[in-house]
Amino acid sequence: MAAIASRVGKKLKGAMMAPVWVLQLFTGYKSFLDNPLIGSRRLNARGLHLWRVRVADALCRWRRRRLARHVRPEWLADFERDGFVAIPDVVPQAEFPALRAAILAYEGSAREMVQGDAITRRLAVDPAMLNAIPALRTLLARKDIVALLHYVASFRITPLHYIQTIVSGIGTPDSDPQETIHADSFHASLKSWLFLNPVAADEGPFCYVRGSHRFTPERLAWEHRRSLADPAAIDRLSARGSPRVDDAGLAEMGLPPAEGLAVAGNTLVVADTVGFHARGLSEKPGERVEIWSYGRRNPLVPWLGGDLLSLPGIAEHRVNWIWAFRDRFEKQLGQPWRAVGKRRAITDEA
């Protein structure tokens, strides 16, 4: 009887969830493991995943064509070639030391997450921080930077902004998923890092596979092959839609190895994280501090704007709202970001 009841329960759950699963096909939902339609090898053999990839890519390219005229030509050329832009001395040299000092001295409510041998600490760039550091507000509103972020995101949206610190070498032996070359999803999304300190090649640099943001025939073939795998038989993060790739996979797609970017402080890196990327290995303990920004929207809509959450007066509150929401529904959604009280971005500033 228990087995029959279990089967009936699964069928009822499936019937209730079916409309949700169908609707998720027309969003950026990406988990092969949690949506049986997205993860269906039968449907993907007939091209479901490839259809979602192609449509998202076509709409992204259409939106970017409409946004391109606002972007500096040299930044546009770098992005189209590589999938990321690295801009040294993005803040005027005379202004950067004061901005950096103000950010590192600021104390606010912090969250932390441990992955492998690294702690990621984040402080929300919220109204309190923006009021305390007017130069940060000015920087984030700079028209040329905003235009670049819009272009890479392919939407006129305001990213989520954080002050992020990566504390490496804490001694935990577990592997860090951020150090494995991966794509964030099946569609374009924005991440950016304005590094407040220099990052050497052996200090956990941002790594990127140049040109991997393009959906070439080889990339599409790889996407199709991976969609045919049993979600329960592959690594969990790939099954949840953030595919990992090894050197052999890159070679199949005609792509070069990932390249670590050693950068000076005051360098802004803006990347499309549909391209393959990772955080490089850190060979010694250290703290990497950056203004970290993130933007992603439903890739299957054609319009550029209309995001109410990007409006001034709302946008700067979103990070705290997201943290509070996940705290409230921790049992249902999980909450990897542990509140650690008032903190500064860096433990020891020399």
C-alpha cells in the first residue's frame, strides 16, 4: 500500500507541477535535474535544449545590436573578440586611492559562504553604503560603464552590486566549484569585477576561455550532446544547468585553454558568463577585494527595459531583500550566505 500511495503521490505532484515546468521552458530556468522537461533526453534528442539555446542567443544578439551604439568602440571590439573587456585605470588615477580607502574602511552587514579552501564575503552596495561613499554612487552611475554593462547583459537593467572579498587558503581540503571551468547557464549573463587590489597569476585570478561566448556550430553540437546525458549521472552543478567543461571539451569546440588575467588594482573586467570561466587557483593565502556586479534576466524576452526592480529607489535595496527572503524561506530554498554581523571588506589592510 505504501508503494502505491507513493506512486499516486508522485503522479499528483507531477500533474500539479506540469504547468510550472512548461512555463519554465520560456524563461532562463536551467536545471536539468529539477525540471523533467528540460532534463528529458527524449525531448532534447528532438532539439528542445538546442531550441532554447538558439532562441536565447538570437534574441541576445538582436538586443545587443540596439545597445551597441552607446558603447565605446574599443570596448565593443574587445568584447566581441574575447567575450570580456578588461579596462585598466577605469577610475581616474587621482581619484582611485580615496575611493578604495573609503570602501575598505566601510563597515556594514556582511554575509559569507565557504567553498573549498576559500571564503567569499559580500557586503551589499545598498543605500547606507552609497550615502557613506558618494564617489561609489558616482562611479556606478557613470554613463560609459552603465552602457557597457547593459550591452554585456543585453538588457537595460541595473545589476546587483556588492563589495566582495575572496579569502583564499583557509585550509579546507574540499574542492571549490568556482575553480572548475564552467558556463553559468545556457544564455548570456553579466558579471563584472572592479579589482581594488592587484591580482597576480598565482592569486586566484579571473580566468576566461577567449571567444567562448559565441555559439558556434561546434559549441551548439557540444550543447546538444550534453543535453542528452542523464542528469542523475553527471556532476550536480552541470545537472543544475551550469555546465563544467574539461580540456577535451574545449578542444572539441575549437577553443583555447582558459587564460588567467593578472591585473593591477583599478582594473574593471566585464564578462559574459555564458562563456567558460573560473577563478584560478591561489597558491598562497590572501584576500582579493572587488566591486562585484551581477545581472541576469529572462533571455527569451525581446525587449530591452521594463525591469521595475532596476528603478532608482528600488534597485539599491534588492540585495538586502534577496537575503531576507532566503532567510525567511531557508528550509524551502536554502540559504548558503551566512550572516556574520558587521564587517569590513578586508581583514587586515596594510
